[in-house]
Amino acid sequence: MQRNRISPRHNWEKAVEQLGFGFHSTNVPYWDESAYYSFSLAEILKLETATADLWDMCLNAVQFVIDTRQYARFHIPDWFVPEIERSWNEDHPSIYGRFDLAYNNGEIKLLEFNADTPTSLYEAGIVQWYWLQDFDKGKDQFNSIHEKLVDYWGYLKQYLLPGKLHFSCVKRSLEDLTTTEYLRDCAIQAGIDTQLVFIDDIGWDEERKVFADMEEEDIKNLFKLYPWEWIVQDAFGKRIPEDRNKALWIEPAWRMILSNKAILPILWHLYPDHPYLLKAYFDQGDLVSYARKPILSREGANIMLVKQGLPLQQTGGEYGAEGYVYQDLYELPAFEGHYPVIGSWVIGQQPAGMGIRESNGLITNNTSRFIPHLIV
């Protein structure tokens, strides 16, 4: 793995905007093609294997949490537990997830799993692929994200309930809308009848006891780029047990277990000393150097890094009331002050590709940049 400095394409902003990538910059570039990361094929195969193994471990961990009823550790309300168990036992459709991995000196370590509303999918699947075609079309990437999305929507078509597949996100996020519309386009390519409805506009028909869109059409299948922990706090989310249609939600309710950082101590309990895992607990335990993470934080908020008992780095935010996990500190590789995290994607139960987020510090947050990659 190497970081390579290059000159960005002339008019790169126009090139990515033509792909529909409108959130490439804020006050600083989010999409950054002034560098790329290169990997050997052997390294890619190693990352692919790790992703497949971690996915299997995570599925076993979900079964363990359900069998031992450890929902309180995940801050999951009692009234929602039957929905989680129903979605798991009935094998409700699931599309994707992103493992955030540290890769340093040949070691791969799981930092966390984004299992419910993972972002950067569009950048990984489409934008960096088109960058590669301009930069060096003779090279390859670890990237079959788009093909696997279309194929898996086609496979899941038979499992959907009769009716449209609605796609939903909040109104005010261009990033969420772009990702949602990209996934919707993949579903359309797979021959699925779809419709966009913003999460704010989902209605509840009290008389019929069903969810409905703006045209008062029943919602029977819903992809939502909106976290389950927010849904169960919303008034409309509390209607889910009453829904006579028993709508299929994608990602399904059981992903609420995997999208929670409480899964990290569970994985360590089930697979102690596994080479892909970092020691993790619900308290500090025997850790002297550790990352303290809120079980429900996003974008690197409210994380504290401690090294040899002394504070190393900390971020602010509004999370932490639900509790924390403590994970053995594993410092990211440093490339002249740049710290990359590999986001390795699972699409349809298979490793599918990766995207790299790069930060100026050890905590990846909402100002971290997306850097493309290639295989040498």
C-alpha cells in the first residue's frame, strides 16, 4: 500500500458533476484526486478475504445477541425487539454494509461496521471508477460495487412484497439523496418498479393501519437511508408494529444490531484474539491505550483516544448518552501526515470493493477526504 501524489484532472469538478456528484466539496474538497493509493493484487485479495470472514462473524454475532437477548446493551427499546427478531427469522432482504478497516504493516483490523446507513457508496462504486478510466484505464480497482448492486436487486426482486419499492431519505441532504437515487437507479436497472418518497413525507393511514406515500399509495417495500435508532424515536416509527402490510424495510430491522458499536465487544467475546479484531469491552477493562466510542455515534463524533493512560485526541458532538465501548487503540498508518481508513463493502453477502477516507488525524470524521485507489 502506497500513497502517490498526482495532479488532479483539468476541470475535475465538471467531470464529477457530470456524474451527478454534487457534494464533492464544502469549504475544503471532500473528493480529493491530488493523490491515490496503490495496492498489490496480493493485498487486495487479503482485504477481500478479511471482508468475507468478518461478514460471516457478524452474522454469527447477530444470532448470539438474539439468542442471549442482549438488547439492552444496544439501547434497543423492548417494544421493537419483536420486529428485529421477525426480520431476522424471516430473512428479510439486505443489500449492503461497509467495514471500516485499518491496514498497517500487513495487518488488517476492524475499527467498526457501518451496517445500516453507510455512505460513500456512490463515490466508491462510480466516481473513483470513472477517475481511473481517465487516469489509467489499463489499471484495475477493487471495485465491482455497481455490478453487484444491480445483480443483487435483481435477485431480491422475487422476495419483495407486491407493489413498488419506495426509496427514502431526508430532504435536506444532497449526499443522502445522491446515494439513495443511485441505489434506486440500480434497482430500476434490475427491473424493479420504484418511487422516491422523502422520509419526512411518509404518512400513516390511521384507518387502514398502513404507511403511505404522498399519493396515498401503500408502502410495502422501503429502502431508507435513515438510521434505525432515529426511526424508533420518531412517532411514525412507533407505528411499525401496527402496520397491516408488514412492510419490508431495507436495511431490515436486524441490522440495528450490527450498526451499533456494541457489536464490537460482542465480536471480541465470540472470537477472542482473532487477528482481524481489536480487543473491545463495555468498560475500560485491562486497556491502557484505547478508543472510547459512543455506541451510536456518527462521523467520528464524541470519540476519545487514550495512549498509555494519557489523552491523545478527542472529538466533540452530541452522542454518548446511550453508553460507550472501549476498543484497543490501533493507530492508523501515516503517510506524511495523512491517515487512511479502508471502507470495504459487502454487497449481497459478498465482498464488492472499497473506498478510502483520509484524515489529517487519527479520527476519521465528516471533514475526511475520499481518495481513489488502484491495483498495481
